[in-house]
Amino acid sequence: MEATVPKMSAPLCLVHNEDCRLSLNPAALAVLRSATQPVVVVAVVGLFSTGKSFLTKRMAQNCTGTPLGNAVQKKTKGIWMWCLPHPCKPGVMLVLLDTEGLRNPCKEDDRNDAWIFTLALLLSSTLVYNSMRTDSRTMLGSLCLLTDLRNYVRVRAQEDGTDPADEFARVFPDFVWVVRDFRLQEGERPISADEYLDQILRPQIWFILQGNSKVRHCLRNFFPHHKMFMMERPVAGKDVAQLEMLRDDQLQLRFRQQEEAFCQHIWKEAPVKMLLNNSPVTGRMLACLVETYVEAITNGSVPCVESVHMAVAEAENNAVVEAAAAEYRRGMEQDLELPTASLNALMAVHHNWKKHAITFFLSQAFDKTEQLYQALLMDKLEVAKEEFCWRNEKASEQRCCEVLKELWGDMELRMQRGDYVVPGGVWLFKKDLKRMQEEYKRRPNKGVKAEEVLEKFLREKGLEMTETWIDWVDQQCKAVLAEATAVTQAVEKQLEEQQQQQQVTLTKVTAAQEAAEARLEEQQQQVVMAEVTVVMKVVERQLEERWQQWTQQLQEEQSLMLSQRLEEFEVRLQESHGREAAALQQVELTQEEEQTAPSWRSTLLKFLDKVVVPILIRVVNSIVNNAA
């Protein structure tokens, strides 16, 4: 749907020119972007202080049919814009561009004039050159910028050897020359505007001599169509100072007639702005052109018309894709009532609006054979369809949940009262659940998720009810377990008391047993000691008897040994025959007896230690073991 062309009572600055630096006005760009109609762009250029703004205002006023007041910029800076409905072409917007005056002596950079003039050339479909009537040499000299356009404009991205004049003719607008304050000098014959223009453009010797042949050549070859209008002064000299304040009836009739002819030519003959691929430029595309050209100029590069137009076409195709996708969404929102009864119902609406979106795209796209943007649109439509399917499913889920919540209310109350957690509660629950499902299926407008949501709901509620039953059974089990635990504890207490009693009895029995064992052991020890005493006495008696026997035997042996010694002594005495020998012998004998006397005692002690004592120990151990 095309946006309504805004009604502007005053121009907006489109391109600022401050300190010889260009910048864009976002408000003016917003106005252009809001218009999707094709545009006829008329740019007015010329030397400063030649009445360009007044002429632009007159075109705007004649277009609207209403006075616009004092809307003329006294000292226009940059490029100002009027956006108006086209008076003769329905569905087309007329854009009037009023540009800053050229050759202003206050400017510090001469290139600034070239950029303003270049922008006017590249943006317009009709270029109006406004000049005051002077001699032909001066009038052509003011257009000397045409001869340097190769330094400021490039048509192709890559040069192919084509004559720049042919290339410029493809992209440059129609050229309309308005000669202001035109009066015939004395002696001059009347001449029409077309004759005057032909006279200026016709090759003549004095033009070559005056050095304006290049300008004439550019005018004739750069622009596809030429037209000239000659206008007399609008008022007498005394009223020029307040020209903007005068009413139409205060302007000279001849001027108004000439102005009307000029405006009619613009309304009827000025073409729609076109791209290189012969696609009409819309307001949105014009905003893109302005942005791209100004960006190139501010970056210090030479604007390339082919590259810019391709970028604009690409941007516009992308915009058309977005618009077609938006049209699809709008239609789907309008025709779909979510949730749909089935997926097929949604798909039917989808196919209808998909076809509509494709038709819309093909009617608006620049290159209808370009498959890239169609594929991009298909992707966007598929994403949008998936989104609507998702929304349809969510709406269905919401509707189903609302129905189930309503139907579950009664069963929820019965669950809270505990009707289902009593003997027979399971059968009652199944009965109520079946009745709820039947009522759910009778409810309309549940959508594509009806069965899935019901299944999920039943699963959740089944689990919830199962948990309730498990809790109930768990409580019953806990109660039984508590009773069993109490009984067990009582039994364990009784067993513990019995164990304590048994322990006391066992302690007493053990103590009695230990006492009996102690008495028995004491008695056994007494018996053993008695037996040991008897044995000791027997042993003592035996030892005493043996001692007596040994003593007697030793005495006998000693007596025998003494007798033998005496005999030996006598023999020695006889042999020695001397007293000294006898005395000596006597001493030796005495010493020997002293040494021999204790030898039998030691022998006896050794015998007792090695023989008698071990025998006594074995006897005692034998008696003790037998007693045990």
C-alpha cells in the first residue's frame, strides 16, 4: 500500500553545507523514506542571487494551488527539498530541489560548487538551470562546470573505452534552461525560446573564438532533451525588493503566463526518475541515492552511478522482500483464528497468502528474473509459516489446558476430600476420569494439540494420583509399622528383663561355682600337701637310711685306706732308717689326712644335688597332676 504524499508548507533542508562540508538532514530523509511512490525530481541550479528559490516556490505554489507564504530562503545553503503530490500524474510524488547558488565569492573551496551541481545532476530527472539574461558568452561561461564532470562523476564501475558523453547521456536528466528578466534589446527582432536555445547550441565560429565550444558541446551531448523558457521581470523595478510578499494579481501578466507555461511543461514532460535498469525510483530509493552519493563525496571518492544504482536496487529488492513478508504476515494475522481446527486449515491460509506475497514481490521487484531475492523471500515466508505453526500450537495448548482445568475442578475437590484414597477409591477415580475425557472430546476449538495435551495431562494427573495413593499406602504402612514397632519394643523390653534376670542368676551360679572350685582346689591342695608331706617323710627316712649306709661305708673305706697308709708308712720308715724321714713322713701323712677328710662330704652334696633333688621334684609334680 502506497503511503500518502506529505503536504509540505515549507521546504526542508535535505543536504547541509556548512564550512564546505556536506551532511544529511535525518528529518528530510524520513520524509522521503515514508513515500513509496515513484518520484519526479526537479532540481533548480544557477548562479547565486538569480531567484532560484523564488522560482522553486512558484512551482510549489502552482502545484498546491494555495499560497505558501514567505517560504523562500534568502541565502540558500546546501540543498532544500519540497515533497508534493504530482498535479498531473496520480500515484507519483513531485520532489523540488532548490540548490545553493554557484560562484558565490564568499566560498573558500571552489570544489563545493562542483559537488552541489553534481548532486543536482545525479538526483534529478529534470535539471532546471536558472540564469539572468546576459550575453551568450557569459551565460555559457556560467556552465563551465560541465566540462569538468569527468572529475566528479563516473558512470561505470570499470571503464570500457566508451565515450563519456554517451555514458553521461544515459544517466543525466532532461535540461531546462530558464532565462530570467529577458527583454529584447532595441533593434532586435522577436525570437522564441527554442530559437534562442538553438542559436546558443549551434556551432558557430565566434563561440570557438570565445572559448565556450566545450560547454556548448557538453550541453548538446550530455543531456538527452533540451528546453528553454524565457521569462520577463515579474514586477516593475520598485517592487523587486518585496517580490515574495506580492500576490499573484500584483505580478505582471506576461510573467504569469510564461511561468504557467514553464510549470505545465514540468508537470507534463518531466519524467519519473529512473535507474540504469529502467526501474522507477521511489521516495525511499531517492533517500538511499542521496545517502550513498553524499557519503562518497564526503569520503573524497568519485561517485559511480552504476555502483550506486546497483546498491540501491539491491536495497530496494531487500525492502520489497521485507514488504512482501510483512504483507504475508498481515494477511495471516487477518485470516487466521488461532487455534485452527487442524494443520490443514492453517496450511490453506498459508498457501493463499504465500501466493499473494509472491505476486506482490514480482510486482514490486526490479529484476523479476533474479532468483536470489525470490529464494530469500521463500526463506522468510517459510520462517514466518513456522512461527504461525508454533503460535497455533501454543494457542491450542493454552485452549486445551483451559478446558482441562475447568473439567478437572470437580475431581480436584474430590481428591482434596480424600474420596479416592479409601478402599474402592481407584475404581471411583477411573470412572470420573473416563467421564471427564468424554466431556473434553465434546468441547470445540481445541486445535491441533488436543490429543497430545490430553495425553500429557492424563499422564501428569495419573502420576499425581499414583503418588497420592502411594502416600496413602505409605501412611497405612507406617501406621502398621508403628504398631509392630511398639509390640516389638515391648517384647524386646521383656526379653531384656529376662536377660537381666538370667544374668543375675548366672552371676550367682558363677560365684557359687567359683566358690566351690576354690574350696575344691583348697581341699585338693591340702590333700596334695599331705601326700607331699608323707612323701617327704618317706624320702627323708630313705635319705637318712642311705646317709647312714653311706656314712658307714665311708668310714669303712677310710679305715681301710688308713690301714693301707700305715702299712706304707712303716715300709717307708724301714726303708729310710732315719728319724727325719720318719718325721717328714709323719707330717705328710697328717697333711694328707686333712686333705682327704672333707672329700667325702663334697661327694655327698654333689650326689644329693644331681640325683636326689630331681627325684623329689618329679615325685611332687606327679602328685600334683594326679590331684588335678
